[in-house]
Amino acid sequence: MQIKTFNKEELYKNAIAEIKSKLENVRGDIIPKMATIAAVLKHAMPHYFWCGFYFAEEKELVIGPYQGTSACPNIAYTGVCGTSAQKKEAIIVPDVHKFPGHIVCDVQSKSEIVIPIIENGRVIGVFDVDAKTYNAFDETDKKYLEQIIPILLED
């Protein structure tokens, strides 16, 4: 499913407004914030197949709140999520099958975007989004997803 950039922008703007509204009185615990963000985005963005958070632990990434099919509960610092965490940068993958070390959690996934969650210079996790189509993600997705991370980290 291809979505025109202007439609994506409008969808993201509406989703961010909804996220801000729902999280307005949520303080402290990051788990309810993650759960809310994943739920709002999964339902707002038609090209999302799976979206969720992984926490950065010493030796691996560990699943957090997510929306979609069953996920890999623990993943090594390889593949798209691990590479994003290690490089401390967002990664857009048009075809996951061509990404070195890609970790298959669901065979339906064709493309992916991962945004690192950085607090005080340290990666504390990643936000991972998968699509069932190739080339589903672009700079528009990156731009708006990177705007959501500070909302997550607000106290």
C-alpha cells in the first residue's frame, strides 16, 4: 500500500495530536506512554503492519509494548533494530531481505524503519515499525517518528 506524502503528513500530525492529548497527564512510568504511542500509531497509519518498542539491555534488546503479531521477545544487537541502537541513528530499510543480519520475527514483514530512543546520550531502546509492502517508509515517516520520541521521554 503506497501512501502519498501529504496524506502521511496529515495522518502523522493527527496521530501526534492524539498522542499528546492522551499522554497529557501521564507522568513518570514510560510503559503506559509506549503502549499508548504504539496503539495510536498502529491504528492511525494504514501502512503499519507491526510497531513497538524494544528496551536496550546490556547484551540484547528486549520487547516492550507493541501492536501487531507476535514479536521476537529478545533480539541481539544485529539486524535493523540492533544496528539502529549501535549507530544511534534512524534506519529506513526498503527491503528487509536485503539488510545484512536481518532478524525475521514475522515473514510478512517487507520493509522497516527503526528510530533509536536516546536519553542523556545513551540509547535506552528503539521504536520499530514494519510494513507488509516494500518501500513503505521514507523521510516523512522518519521526520514524524523522531518528533514522537521527545514526547515519550517527557516527564
